Amino acid sequence: MIKWGRLTTFIIIVVIILGVVLSTSQSIYKSIPLGLDLQGGFDVLYQVGDPGQAVSANDMNATIAALSNRVNSLGVSEPLIEVENGNRVRVDLAGQFNQEKARQFLIEQAVLQFKSPTGQVLATGKDIMSNAAYTPDSQTQAADVSIQFKNPSLFEHITQKYLNQRVSIWLNGKMIEDPQIQTVITGGKAVITGFATVQAAVDMAKLLNAGAFPLTLHELSSTSVGPTLGQSALHATLIAALVAILMIFLFMILIYRLPGLIAVISLIAYSYVLIVVFAGLPVVLTLTGLAALVLGIGMAVDANIITYERIKDELRNGRSLQSSVMAGQRKAIRTILDSNVTTFIAAVVMYAYGTGDVRGFAVALIASIIISLLTAVLLSRTLLFLFTRSNVVKNPWWFGFNGKVATRR
């Protein structure tokens, strides 16, 4: 006798899953930031300090902070800045922008100095706040940069001591202005003039706000990917992934029939949840990340295959269909957990000791394992339980079993 309550629950769950996936997956996928290998950009590796020079953890933190400030001023979304081998920093910038200008801007220094008439350094860029901004002159519309001292009394003391004298302003070892102090300035605000263009003033304000590097950066290597090449790689990878997924779906349905169809529904839910996780973290999606996603689908399928083969074993031993499903699921869970735990450990080790794309692959693999356990195990088991208990199908053939059912004595 068909149990319509369980069958209705099964159908409702399937309809909800497919409806949510079809209606929202495209918009969620578009919100995932893509790596430089998928949308273009450049990758550059810097050595911090000169060869043989001691580099402290504080030096590395200050370098990363300065690089982050510069990247943020470029307006690049989801940059990747990470330390490698203790004294190296890798910067990945994805997107469409002037790559050569961005590379120059990343390591350009902004050493600002205020000097007395005798050449004594009175203040430096470290004494000003990170709020420098382009400010056009109210009368001449000349390109100026307004700055503000962290300690207003310092600038007040300078202007008071050198009243009616010239205090020169030097930038990167070159004097750009030599004004005469005509009045004592309180409040710590000043204006730097002498920029040829508005863009030069804007760029200088960004550099001053980013701060100086504690040590010199030396470029060791760089890789540039054009937007056309990135889009081509993305298209080819998506086609390959789609073909692989469709072949997996077809295999499951042909070999395991109705349970295979349930596995396909679970895999669709797995893929959707994984996309949601990538968009929510957010995780930058790269070619290696896509490879990990497809691998994760294969691992999720493996969990279903183990379960279905255990069910077949129970059918061969003479159990009923419902009893075989329950026993097969129970006996398969230990094997599924063991196989996923070992892969999870390997992924954690790759993340801990790897760099760049290796860590991206590890993150995608870890997420795949966790989500596959939730969907391929819990969801698939629930759907299979509901469908089997509904008594719609009683012939073991629909569960991929082609042999004869043994009779227990």
C-alpha cells in the first residue's frame, strides 16, 4: 500500500530544492569574485628587504598593511596578499585595470620630509595623518594636497620657530616646494603645492595615506593574465566541468536507477550550497578552485555509491527492500566518514603548508568535504528513506539490483 504522506513529503522536498536552485543559482554565481586566472589581472612576488637583511615580523606586518592600503586605493576587489617563506609577499590582483600603473603604484615610495633652511629634518610623512587629499586652490585652481599633522603642536612649533624663514618640503629626495613661513599655523593643517596635474596630486595623496614601507621591496617575479585569456579559460573550464558533471549524473542514473536519480538531486543541492558558501565567505574562485569543486562532486558521488552497493549486498543476503535500505545506509556511514576524514586531513595540511593556488585548492576541497557530508549523506539518506518507505516501488530492479534475491532460512 502506497503511503502518500511520505511520498508527498519526498516530492515537496525535491520541488523546493530544484525551484530554489533554478531561480537563484545564476545570480549567486555572478556574485562570486573570480581570481586573476579567470578574469585577468596580475600576480607579483616581492622580497622584503635586501638579500641577507634581517626581517622581523613587525616589518612584514607593516609591509602588508602598506600594500593593503595601496591596493584598496586602486579599487581592486578581493585582492590576495600573503606572506611566503618568511620574507616574501605575493600580491594577486584580479580585474581589468592598468596593470603597469598598478605595479608601479604598489611599490612606489612616498618619503615626505620638512627641512629647515640648514637641511635639518623637522618632520616626516610618519608625522601626518592618513587623510591627505587633493584640494584645488580656491583662487588659481592649482593642484594641491592637503595634509594634517597627528600632533598639531609639532607643526605649530615649526612655523613659530622658523617664522619669516623658508621650510622646504622634500618628496623622495627631491625638493618640491620651498615656502616662506609668514604666520604661525595652528591646528596642524598644511597644504603641499607644486603638482603639475590633478592626477599627480591625487596619486600623491594616495601614497601618503598608504604609508611608507619599512624596508625596500624587490620584485622577484610577475605574471600577467589578460582579460580575454581569463574569460577564455573560464569558459573552457566551465564547459569541462559541465561535461564531467553530466557524465556523473548519467552514470548514476544508468547504474543505480531511482537511487541514482535521488543522488543526482542531492548533488544538485551540494553544488548549490557550495556556490552559496563561496559567495558568502567570500572565496576567490580560481581554476584550481573549480577543479576542487568538480573533485568534490566526485567524492560526493562516491559516498552514494558506497551506500547503494551496501544496499545491494543486503538484497543479496535476502533482506526486504526497505530493510536493505536501512541496513545498507547504516553500514556505509563508517566507510564514508573514514574516506572523507583522510581527505580532509590532507586538505588541511595543504592549506597549512601550501601557498597561492595550493591553498585555494585546499579551501575549496575542505568546503566540498563538509558540504558533501551534509548533502550526499544526510539529504540523500533522507530522500531515499522517504521514497522507500512510501512503497511506490517494490521491485529491487529499480534500485540497480539485477541479481536474484536470496531466501533466508
